[in-house]
Amino acid sequence: MPEKRSAREARGRLILIIILLAAFFALLPSTVLAQIYFGITPIRFELKARPGSQVTEVIYVRNNSSKPIRIKVYAENWFLGEDGSRNFIGNRPALYSVREWVRVNPFDFRLQPEEVKSVRFTVSVPAEAAPGGYHLAVSFEQVPDAPAGGRLGQVAFTGKIVAAVYVTIGKPEIQGQLEDLVFESSQGQQLIKLKITNSGRYHFRLKGEVVVKNAEGKRVVRLEIPDEPVLPESRRWLELRLQENLKPGDYTAEAILDIGRDELLGLKKEFSVR
């Protein structure tokens, strides 16, 4: 009886996962589904590991189209540009990016319409790995069937979705600075830019706000700082666009930033709009 009950519970959990995935993918924008015919979840992992240990996780992929599709899965390195752009670079080296630590299974398969499949990936941390915050990407690409008369070895990709994996080894010691706050106006769009530097070996994520007050001290704008990563030993320029342009006058902007330390980072700047 216990074995039958556990089997029923396992089937129940699988059905629940499929229902939740169907609801999640149904909410994706139609513009996205028109170009990419599959979806994955989760799209981010925050893992903790020790040197010499292994961590295994699961990503679910679903075929949202009405036809069978072929999916290839692989690990790759990536880095962030100063403007926050994601750069996926395959097996080329990047600071703190460790694609060679990961194995995925399965890595090439077909999905029937509306089928959901689980893909496991295992992070194997080398015994000599130094404390730090590492990252990699598990990338999913749809591969179209070769057209009739196509050349041997000719492969085309029609869509890619990436799950970002962060691996923390040791006790994080966050070292970050809020170095500058700049007001800019270009082609009719006003924005505030924050310069953020990570001088440590661990990545951190951003949380906070920028408040703008006029010359009378009245708050006229509040901008929420998005949940964005800053990778180890890197610098970011974060752009916050104003929904409505400020009128001519004198203003003060104050940024309050939480990067995961006990104390908050703060910076205040005065500027004028002409």
C-alpha cells in the first residue's frame, strides 16, 4: 500500500507541474510565441556548492507549437556588458564563467505538440575551486528539420532561450560601490544613469530606488531600481528612464541601493534642467 500511495503522489506532482507549466507558457506574449515555439522554466538558478561537490537541478521545456520540434541543449559561457547586455559566447573564456563544470541530459531530443520534458543539469565543482561567485548558461535552441535538397552538415537555428545559473562557493563577501549618478537628456528622453562597480569575487543583485525632488524639496519622481545582476570584478551603467520629462528647474536626485550588505549604498546629486 505505501508503494502504491507514493506512486500516486508522484503522478499527482507530475500532473501539477504540467498544469503550472501550461499556465505559465500561456501567459507569454504572443509576439514571443510567434518567433520561438517553446518555453522553459525556471530561467534562473542561485546555487550554493562546496569544492569537490555536485549539484543537480531540473529545467522543464514545453513545445508551444502545433508541430513536433527538435531541441538542442548545451552549456556556454557568458558575460554582461557595461550597459547590461547579455553576451553568450559558447566555449570562449569569460571571467568567472564556468561552462566546463556542467553536463546536461538529454542534450538533443524531439518534443511533440504541447509536450513537457525535463532536462537535468549537473554542476561538478572542482576540488581546487576558489571561493567566489561563478556563472554559466544552459541554452536551449530549436533546430529545424533539414529542408529537402539541403547540403550535408547545414544546420540552422530558429530560436534560443537561456537559463542563467549562478554558483556561489564559500561565504559571500559583497564588495560594491555606487560611484556616480548622472542626469542625461537625449532626443527628448530624460534618464538617470547609475555607475555601479563590483570589486569583489561574488556577484550581487540590485534593489533600491532613486528619488528626485524639486527646489522646494517636493518629490516629483520615484524610480525603482530593477533586479539586475552585477558580476564579479565588473562595472555596470544602469539606465533609468523617466516616464515624464522634468520641467526646467533645479533638482536633487538621491539613489539608495541595496546590494546584499548590512549597510545600504547612497549617493545624492544636484542637477538642472534647462
